[in-house]
Amino acid sequence: MIDSTSRTLREVLMVKRVRYGVIILLSFLALSLIVVFFSPFQYDQISYNVHYPPLSPSSVNWPYIMGTDNLGRDVFTRTFYAYILDTGCGLAIVSLSGLIGLIIGLISGYLGGLVDLVLMRIMDIVISIPGFMLAIAIAAVLGSSIVNAVISVVIVTVPIYARLVRGMVLSVKESLFVLAAKEAGLSTVRIIVKHVLPQVTPIFITQLTMELSNAIIYIAALSFIGLGAQEPVPEWGLMISTARRYVREAWWPAVLPGLVMFLTVLSFNLIGDGLRDYLDPRKKLSVRETS
Amino acid sequence: MARNILQYVFYRLLQSILSVFGAVVIVFILSRVLPGNPAAAILGPKATPENIARVTREWGLDKSYLEQFIVYFSRLIRGDLGDSYIMGYNVSRLIAERLPASLELVVFAFALSLVIGVTLGALAARKHDTKLDLALTSLSVMGFSFPTLLLGVILLILFGVNLGLPVGGRLDARFTVKTYTGLMLIDTLLNGNINAFIDAFMRIIPPALTLAIPLSGLLVKLTRNSVLEVMNQDYVRTAKMKKLPEKVIMYKHVMRNALIPIVTIAGLYFAVLVTGDVVVETIFAWPGLGRLVWEAVTLRDYMVIQGSVLLVSIIYITVNLIVDTLYVYIDPRIRG
């Protein structure tokens, strides 16, 4: 068991894209941990003596590696605190909406009939509204906070998984081993958990990885327009939103967090893309919503 | 066969109507779960007892939810999205004023990404498995992963600060242009004001590029794969054996067929552009629908948010319907 897992892992890492993605992922994670435990600055530590103009990223301004923002806060510290917050939110979003979508998809696909009809029509309606717009409407009702932003993105993204899982369940449902299990008198729950779920898992996990980058973009965009994190929380979208106001004087508080966000999104796209090719070499096109 | 198409289109039409109705229901439910008194939430901080009484009467807020929905729906059908007490206008009018600016930006960006994406994608396919192909494919993945947020800020700095070009808004305040179509590029030309046209053109480039680059990345990938697939077809091989010039094969045999899936998939993404628009319009102070949404969020003007979400949803559903219908006409294999 462990042998086959480590072999799969080795094989997946052989895919170049996955390897590059994992390298970015691990180095950013390491930088974040270094920042959290060893940074000489707090993420909200304002220093008035370098208030304005902000310090630029240069060796003269050591230890401000990425310079400071308009309040003299260390951009490097804030950017990598934000790495933990944003990827954390992304992980929370995909695991929550993935779980809810998985359950809905399994029930809908396996039971069929009226349950399937009702659940899927609801999913159709949710998916027919542009995701970001719906997230804005929900977040605006719930009120501006990062938790509410996460909730609204979860609601918007559930149908993606529900539909995916339902489709796969439908194709597995009629296969011989499931029919055999049914003949053998196994309970519905047991058949779903023991026989259907394992068939669905690989593609499902790939989809989760791909959606992780979308979730991060959603959270940053919601925070950017004022519906997510609030000052002084270090969050990429919020940092860019604040820094763009004085971008003519100082580019780094806006561009550097943005670059780290870009590389983070890229790393998850690379891993997801590579995983998908590894699992299904026929399907190489990728079509996703970006915002 | 023709009946099948009609049936399919009819089915999709019904589905779209259902989706629009569903969107209306969702937005209605959201507006009624607003914390506190919905009338007070509609009115915002300027709420007075008289106004609360008036809004309650206007929307039937003291009646049952079903009756409230009927009031809401019947107003909606007449194109009335309600009044924004915070911005002080009718929401339908606010949106109608802003829509042309967004439309212009999105159409421009869409055209731009089609040109960039299809050209580079076809190039990558023709030179497949060379260094150029690898470079283009990698660039497309990068472009696709580029967050609009970062791209917008970088282009703002590049065009506004480094190149010193006019950035932000649609037109410099020193130009006065009479409105004919609401589309600035056309209006300035109709006014015969070349300087204004140049100014408007330079201002639309950075936000349009911000929207276009990620979409181009996707299109490069799609075009490359689609062209490669067609290039392996028998009729292309036959054309090659007939020693037709490569250019003729590329344009007459390959591109024409390869473009079918691209155009339709790109059509779907047209609607996605409308969404990405909120961030871009905020960064470039582009006075369109996206900027309106941002202003409404900042002012906590729920009526405007609700109206915009509804309108964008309807546009989105309609575009999807049109694209699907076109698809059936172009590609007979879909008519199942």
C-alpha cells in the first residue's frame, strides 16, 4: 500500500509541470514559516519614522527586503503572512465546497429520480449566474469580512463539484462491479463509500487542485473591492487595493504581493494541469473561469 | 433534421428562461435576508421613518413573502429595478448610463484577445515541437494564470508612469463630445474630433489588455490544439500530397475548420470578461457597470448591487444561449 503510494507520488513528480509547481509551493511555504517565526517585524507594525515616502526594496534598506508601504509596514512580512491567509482561505473554500459538492453529487447521481432532478436544477441555476457577481451579492448581504467572503465563494463553487461527481457516478453506477455489489445485497451507503467513491477520487482531487487557484483569485478580488479582508489584515487583494492609490510614488507595495500571488496561482495551476495529464492523457485542454 | 435543431433550440430557450427566473428568485431571497429591516437596508444610512414607510408600502414589505415576490417580479418585468436612495437615481437608469462603457471595453478586449490568441496559437501549431512552440505554450500558461489584479496594476504603472500615456477614465475632461451611441471610440469619430479619438483609444488600451491577456493565453492553447488536430486529418494530408502551397492549406483547409470550436468557446468566455470587468474598471476608473458595482459596494448600496447582478446574469444567460444555438448550426455533431 505504502509502496504503491510512494510510487504514484514519484511518477507524478516526474511530470515536469508538477515538479515546478511543487518547488514554488514548498519554497513559498518555507518563506512564510520563516517570516512568521523569525521576521523582525509584525505584519501590522507601523513605523512612523519611515512613514513617507515608503522605503524601496534595495540593500540600503535592509532588513526591509521588499521595502515598506505607506504606513512603514514591512511588505515582505505582510506578503508572506498573506500567503498563509490566502492559501488557507483557498484550501478552506475548496475543501468545504468540495465536500458539499461531493455529497450532493453522490446522492444526486446514485439515487436519481426526483432528488436528482431537484438538486441538479438548483445547481443549474446557481451556475447560470456569473460566479463572481453572485459572490459579490452574497458577500454584500453577509457583510464585509474574510469569513463571509469564504462562505460566499463556497456557495458559488459547490455546483462545479456536484455536477462533476454526479456525472462520474452515473458512469460508474452501471458498471459490473457496482451491479455485483448490489446483487450481493450491500447497502446503498456502503456501495457509495466502498465502490463508487474510489472511482471518483482521482479526477475529483485534480479538480480541487485546479479550483484552488480560482478560489484564491476570488478571495483576493473580493477583498480588493472591499468585501473581504479589512485593514490591517495582510491579504493580497487588500494590499494591492490600498497600494494602488499611491502607485505613482511607490510600485512595490502593489506589484510585489501581486507577483507572489501570481506565482502561487501558477504553482497550483501547474500541479493541477500536470495531475490531469497524468491521470488522463487524452484530455489536455483546460477551460476554466478566471476573474 | 431541421426539426431536431428547432427542438434543441426550444429546449435551450426554456432552460434559459428557467435560469433567468432562478436568478431572480435568488436575488430576491438575498435581498430579503439582509440583516435588519429590509427597508432600512435599502435606504442605507439616510433612512428616515417617512422613507421607511414609503419603501415598505412601495415593495409591499409588510405583506407575505409570496406577495412581496409578486410585487418585485411585476416591477422587474416593466424594467424597473427600484430606486437607489443612496445614489439618488433609479437603478435601471444608473445601469443604462454605465452599460455602454462596459460594452465598449469588453468588445474591444474580446476582439484583441481573439487576434492575439488565434495568431499566436496558429503560429505555435505550425512550428509545433520547436523552441518557439515551447515558448508560446509556456507564455500562454503564464498569461492564463496572470491575476487581473496584478496585470491591471502593472499596466497602469507601465502606461501611466513609465510611458507617460493618459490612463484612467474614458476621455480627458478637456474634450467635450456629443453622445450618439454611448461608445466613446465611435462617438469621438462621429464628432469629427480626431484628438479626442486618439485620447479615447489610448485610454482603452491598458484596461482592454488587462482583460485580453488571460483570455489570449487560453486561446493560444485552444487554437494550437485545435489546429494540430485538424492538421492530422486525412483531407489535409491529401492536400499536402497534391502539393498545394502551405499557405493555401493553412488558410483554406486548416484554419477554417480549426476555428469552429475556438469561436464558440471564446463566445462563452465573452460572458466571463464581463465579470473580470469589476476589478479592471475599478483599477482604471473606467465608468462602466463594474465600476458601478464597486461604488455600490463602497456605499453599501444594496439596490444597485442587486440590480447589476441581475442584469449581468441575464446578459450572461442570453450570450450562452446564443452561443449554444450558433454551435448547433455550425457543428451538426452536437444535435443529439
